[in-house]
Amino acid sequence: MNWIRSLFKKKNVDRVPSSTSQLDQKIVRLSVDNPITKPEDDALGRLKPASSFATQILSLDASEGVAVGVLGAWGAGKTSFVNLAQGLLEKSGVTVLEFNPWMFSGADQLVQSFFIELSAQLKIQPGMAEVGERIEEYGESFSGLGWLPLVGPWIERGRVVTDILAKSLQRKKEGVKASQSRVRDALKKLNNPIVVVLDDIDRLSTPEIRDVFKLVRLTANFPNIIYLLAFDRYRVEQALGEQGVPGRDYLEKILQIGVDLPAVPDHVLNSQIFKAIDGALEDVEKPGYFDSELWPDVFMEVIQPLIRNMRDVRRYAASIHGTVRDLEGQVALVDILALEAIRVFLPDVFHRLRLTVDGLTATANGFGAREEPPHLKEQVEILVEAGGDQRECVRNLIRQLFPGGERHLGGMHYGGDWKSRWLRERRVAHEDVLRYYLERVIGEQLQAFSDAEGAWEIITDKTAFSRYLDSLPIERVQDVISSLEVYEDKFDAEHVVPGAIVLLNILPKLPDRQLGMFDPDIGLIVGRVVYRLVRALKEPEAIEEAVKEILPEVKPLSSKQKIVTIVGYREGAGHKLVSEAAAERFEAEVRTEVRDASPEDLARDTDLLRTLLLTKREAAPDEPELKVPDSPQVTYALLKSARSEVRSQSMGSRAVRRKPRLAWDVLTEVYNGEDKLREQIEVLKASPPEDVGDLLELADKYLSGWRPKEFDDD
């Protein structure tokens, strides 16, 4: 049993298998919209009724000609049915000729071409040469001379145009009756009738449909000629209805027999859809996350109502194959299957999706309907209306794929805390995933999550995790670390120690790229993930043991301080994850390491000012005093870590203004006074680093007595 269909019974499939089973069902391979031509390709059980139809044709009295019809809506499988019947007729010795009215336009060209094609096909049939000649003559009786340049293959090479003109004029003098009589005499000699197939009549324009049926009326009384016409009854009756004469009455005068193709049973059509999906995805290496719980409802409420026949099945399969392959697993598979059905069968709705991203993906703000931006609901309502007769299908699409937009239809309200899950599962319910599906341009957040997904898979391997982060462009690592938060509910004991060690060690390497007024700094981002990792252990004793493992392997002093702050009791910063005694012990150990650190180690610390300040302020009475080394490198590191920016925005402006500041009071506290600080700055000025920037100029302003006002504009 194929996996797509089996998921209506199985409930524990997480991802799509890489290959499909073919135990007892043949997968319908991806194909273009072509009808079947061989009995073994019959997937709808049409061979038996086609055989009965062929037998019925053979039993007809065709002494005065017959016209039969195969009737069905577009895509109902008329051509496949005719092909099956045609094969059976040919095996019985019946000559079957095909004429494609699509190739011609205009009544004159249609008539001329019809007889040309019939005569050409008959001449190559054994024992049919005489009939071919007679039909050729009969056709010329209806034609003018304008068609001569297009006479086609039925005129033998070597004829001279003047001979053609002479014969044509002679036949016209004899009249249509004489030509018709010769055709009838030739046809009466046949042992078996000739079946002439005219397919796809319903795809012609209204005037062309009328011309085809006039042609059939013109020749329908020839002996041993059976016309087999395939068309949509409603479309043809509509085209034939004129001057108050119902098209059905006109049609009944032409057709002796009409066979209505039965609708494909739902269970058969569903089976074909499943097989087509299997075939379309069989060779796709990265089909994406598959939600087996969601799939049955999406299929029954969104996909199945839009697929009416086998032509739809083939169109749908071709569409999902290319899209799933191109997306390479970046979008959940069930979401793709649903949206591709909308794209193929409800193009107006699909077009509106681009304009409804906010309405579909924005989550509830928690302040009630009165605080909702009204345009979000309007977007969703317009999208539903674009569905026309399939409005309910569009509503079901929103309920199943876009939980954030469901409240606009009177459904549940989903808050922003759901977004992490939707992103992790690559659901289009997340704005970035939906935009990627629609635009095929991966955004920064989705790219970061893709990288984070790779990091998550190896986070338990400290070496591999570290190498992976080092391999990424440094400007992307901050977003990748931030994206790891979406796995918070999956954090377990095996992730804590290796994950925290790698993140704390990489922290000093990361640039602090604050882009807006409220963007968090990199220290806060790393701290959030580390906090969530250690919190996953839950028990204080387990967290204490983890910190004991983490601290010796963390190199930056500020990172050591960060982890003990996270688990400790410091006011406004600690989360009290271990006992107070353990927290005090960890903090004392870190202070000892800071006091004992060499000037080189201190200079490498990117948050040195905070590290020294905490060491100085929180020292126990019996601890040695902190002494800042007389080192230009340490002074430079302290100035860099003391520099910050005050960001502000004017009312009505998006521009963010930045003004540099130094934590001057903290610097003087660490150096035990401004005199010592001034002395160290003068030493640094004697041999400044190349990348010193504005630090020395800023320091000189403070040394001169300048202090920033809280809201100054200078």
C-alpha cells in the first residue's frame, strides 16, 4: 500500500519515506496531460464498458450511415475511452480513421481538409484505394480552387497543375450528385464499416462546433460510415442552439446513439490521487516535514473537493513534483500539497495569497478584537470571496494551514508563542515560510533557522557543534543562536553541557550588531539560550553538576561570569537554579580566576569592564583586592567594553540616532580613581592600536570634564 493513502490509518509518521512501496499497486508515473492508449494503463476500470461499446458499434446497421457519441465533461476521460474502444474495433478488422478538427478553421477549410484527410488515410489502407479516390472526388465537388496550394499528400507527385484544374472543372460540371453516387457505390462494396473519430469537439469555438456538425450531417448517410463523436454534451448543445431551436433537439437528429461516461467513483479517484502523489514525489530527495495527523483533514477538506477527474489528477501531480523539488524541504509537505491544489484549480485565490500574508500569519495580540488592525480581517474575507463556489474550500484551507488567521473566521485565537513551533515544522502559518513558498527567496530569519536546524542536529557533539558554528559567516551566527530557542521544548540533559560550553566560548567572537532601538545585544541572546538549556535539567542538583562540568571548559572570563550569574541569585539577573551555597561557591571561583588572570587573558575579554567590576564589588571581605594591570592592552580592552551608544528616535521618524558614551563612573571605580585612569590612558595614547577609533577622543572629552546630559542633542 502506498504511503500517502496508508496515512489515513497510520498516525505516527514524522517524515516522508525516501522511497515508496510498490507491493500490490502500480504507481502512476508523473506524466503530461495525455490520455491512455493501452488497456494495461486503464486505471478507472473503463476497459469493460469500452469493450461493450465497441461490440455495440459492430452490431449497428450502418447501411445508411450512423453517428454515435461519447459524452462527458472535460477531463472525464473521453479520449481514453475512445482509444480503448478503437483498439478493440481495429482487432475486429474495422478501419478506424481519425480527424482532428483543431487543425483547421473556417467552414471551407474544414470541409476540404476533412475529405483530404479521409482520402489520404484510406488510400494507405489495404483494399481501400477506390474508396479513397471517390471521397477525394466528392470533396473536390465542394471546394473552390483557393485550396490548391494546400492540397497535401493525397495528390501524387508529378501531377501538373493544369491537369488538376481540368479534372476539378470536369467534376464540378458533373455535379455533387454524381460524385456522391460513386462514393456510395464504393462504400457499399466494403465488408466492414469505416469508423471516423472526431474528438475534442467541445474545445472548438461555437462557430467551429456548428461547422463540424454541418459536415457530419452532410456525409452521415453514406453507407458503412460510422461517425464516433466525443464531446461535452452541455457545451455542444449550447453551441448548436440558435434561432430558437434547442441545441439538444438539433443534436438528437444527428446522433443515433449516445454513451454518457459515468462519473469516476470517489474512492477510485482518491486512489488515483494518492498514486499520483506517490509517483510525483518518488524521486524527490528532500520532500520536507510531513504531518501525518494533519494530512487526512487537508486532503478531504481542501484537495479532494478541487479534483474532479483524471486530467485534474495529472495536472496536480505535475505541479507538486516541480514545487516540492524546488523547495528542497524548506516548507512542510502537507502545506505544499494543499497550496498547490489552490494554485492549479483556484488561481484567483492563489493570486490573493500574496496580498493576504499578514492576515493569514499575524497572531492574536491578546488585547481583544477591538485592538485588532481591521485590515487583517478584511484581507482574509477578500481571500474567501475569491473562492467563488469553492468558498468553503478556502475557509478550510485557512483553518487547516493558517491557525493565526483562523480567528478572522470565528475560530480559535493563537498567540505569538506558537510561531516557534510553526517555524520549526516549516509551516506556512509562519510568515517567513509562507513568503518563501510564494516568492522562492529565502529570508534572513528562515535562513537562520535552516542553519539552526543543522546546529540542533549536532548540538550534543561539542566538537562538531563548535566547528559548525565556526563554519558559518560570522554575521549570521547571532541569528542562528537566537533561532535555537525554537527547540526549547526539546532541550534535554544531553544538550546542556556541550551546548552551553560552545555558546559561551563563541560569545566573544560575535559582533554586536544592534540594528534598531530595541534589538537585544549578543550577550543577551546567548544568555537566553544558555538559560533555557540549563533550565531543562529542572533539578538544582543536576544543574549544579552541569555547571561544574561547564566552567572548566569555558575560556572567556566574562562567559564564566555569565553562566554563574544565570544560575545564581544576583538581583535582577539570577534565576536561582541552584542552591545559594553553590551559587556563592561558583561566583567565588570565577572571581579568583579573574584576579589570577594574566594581562593577555584579560585583554582578550570582550566584556572586561563588567567582569572586573563584579569581581571588585562582590568580593568577600577575606578576598584579595583586585588590581588592574598596568597594561595598554588591558586599558584598551576596558575602554572598548565601556563604550556604548545611546539610541533615540524623533517622533514620526524611523531614523535611529546613535551617540557614543563611556561608562566613566564605572571605569574610575575599577581604577580606584580618575588619576590612575588618566595615567593609563596617556600610556595608551603613546602607542595607540590601529583600530582605536573614537575611543581616545571620547576619553579626552571625559577627562576634560565633559559629561553627557540625559536628553542632550549635541
